[in-house]
Amino acid sequence: MTKLSICIPNFNRIFFLDNCLNSIKKSSENSSLKFEVCISDNNSIDKVEEVISKYKKFYNIKFSKNSRNLGLGVNILKSVSLASGEYVWIIGNDDLLLENTLFKLNELFELHKDVDFFYINSFHMDSTLLHKYKFPFDTNNIKKLNLKKFSKSRTSKKLNFFELINPSLSFDFLLGMFLCIFKKKNWDQNLFIIDEKKISDLNVYSTFDNT
């Protein structure tokens, strides 16, 4: 059974997508976690298929391309609709996994099977730094950089969900989807809450649903 689905709602920026998929490849080399990558493309003009074909031999990639740009909100939903994993992790095409990320996530899943939602930490990295290194970016280079983390919390805790909405834990207040990993069954059971008309509004952050 697939344990984790990494879902990427993509639109252009193939330079970043290449780096992202390469970081997943490097992380997979250090882990036995059964995972897949689900990419929903919002009708990019960039040659996304060529980038994806480079990594299909290293891990399972599900790819779907929209006939037109459906907006970010709908594309997020489409990327998750491709997922078959017990857990879902939605990331941007400009996000990177560290070499031990999948190993650590596998540990978390095994140790905390009762947990429905993992709020993880991340380094905050300026994208301009990528251009100072060989392409595709080697995540080993992150060790050389003095990067700040989103959360200053040094310990992991089991909390009730709403206890996570706390500025002492993270300034991001759960708005950073790349920090959130959750059980897909809970997502599926609650999709009815979303207003399909409002989430289809292409104006960014114009409604509660597409925000």
C-alpha cells in the first residue's frame, strides 16, 4: 500500500519543478517509504512533460494536464484526487525535500499511527540562492547555508488541532500547505464543505474557498 502521496499542483516554472523532483529522488534513496508523486498541471506552456520523464524511472509519478488554467484552488483539488496514499502532502513546485525527509516521515507514520495531521517544520530559503549552485540543486548544499526555520519550536508534541494555531509555534498559522501532512480519508470526507463555484474563481484569494 502507498503510504504517502506527494501532491504538486503545477504551473510553469520547470526550473523549480526539476529541482523539486530531484530533491524527492535524493530523499527516496535514503528511505524505504512507499510513496508516489501526483502532479496536476494547469496547462503550462513550459515543457513539463520532459521534466517529469526524467524522474519516472526513479519513482511512481501520476501526471494529469488540464485543458485550461483552472486556477490554483481547483488544481490543488485535482492533484489530491490523483492520490492513493494513506497520507497526503501538498507541496509547491518550488519546495525541496531534504535527504532524510522521507526517512523521518516514515518514522513518524510508524510511531504515531493515531495521528491524523502532522504539522512539520521547514527551512525558509530564498530562491535566488539556487542560482549559485549547479543545476539541478543538490540539497546537500543546504547544510552550508545559514537558513532560518519557520518554527522556532525545538520539540515535537502531540496536540489538539486548534492548539497548532499559535504564533509561538509558527508564524505561518497553518496557511503554508507545504508544512501540512494529513490522512487522505479525512480530506475526502470533508470535500463537500467547499463551494465549487467559489473555488473556481480565478482571482487569487478572492473567496474563502480559493484561499
